[in-house]
Amino acid sequence: MSNHKIFDMSVASVHPLYLKKIEKKGRTKEELDQVITWLTGYDALSLDEQLKKETSFRDFFEEAPEFNENAKLIKGVICGYRVEEIEDSLMQKIRYLDKLVDELAKGKKIEKVLRS
């Protein structure tokens, strides 16, 4: 596995940026956290703990209680890459999260974002 700079960044350092992005579009922290918990299996309490501990993206996804099997339904381009074609599994998981945040910010209904 390659070692990208983002792997060692804390999720807590990026969470406020995600929040700012979606709030500009009228979305809420609760919706953001719902997307994160759907993807990772963390509940609200354990997500808050991960943010307080400033867990790295690597550890955040490695320790995820139950990565959602429907994540493979997330398709599209993020940061110039098709998420479904990213070979590094950790990078793919990070980009899945980025894609979900983008979809939330673009006003997609939460049911569509969560692949319901």
C-alpha cells in the first residue's frame, strides 16, 4: 500500500471542511454525520470519539466497525479519479467519503446519497 499524505491526516482536521462545504448549501452536521456513519458503521458517539482523538484516516477506516457493503454502489469522479477504479483500498474509502460529501453538497436527497 502506498503512503499518501492524507492517510496520516486526522479526520477531525477535515471534518470542519466537509461541514463548511455542506452548510453553504443548506445541509446540516446531522446529515454529514449520517453519511459518515452509514459508510463506516460508527454510531454518533463513536464518531465523536474518533474526532476527539484526532484519529488518522488510516486508523479511522481500519477501525471502522462495519464498512458499508453498498459503498461499491458509489460511482463517479472525485479529485479527477473515478472512485470505482481506485486500486488502493484506503484511498478508495477516503474518496468514497469525499464523493458522498460532494453529493450532499450538491443537494441530492439523503436517500440517494445513502444508496437507499
